[in-house]
Amino acid sequence: MSTEIKYRYCNVCKHEVEDPSKKPLTRMQITIWVILMVATIGIAAIVLAIYYSTRPKYSPIP
């Protein structure tokens, strides 16, 4: 099995970077991600509530 060597490139000087590392998220970025996730779940809950309240209700006994 061959080992692949993956290289990243610097955006400024276009040289290869052998050991790339990602920057950790800042506190502000984490807060924005949490707000977006909560908002998405809230919007989905509202849409689901509207769907369940407007669907026709059928009686099983005629």
C-alpha cells in the first residue's frame, strides 16, 4: 500500500506546505454557528407545526 503525501499551497506565495494545520474557530464563529443551527431547527419546527395543523383530518368511522 502506498502512502500518499498531500500538500497544501499557500494562498500568498503559492509554495507547498508540507504540514498544514487549520486554525481553530474563534468564539464569535462558534456563536454564529450555534445561532444558525438553533434558527434552522426552529424554522423546521414551525413548518412542521403548520403542516400538521393544516392537513385534513379523516374519520376512520364513516
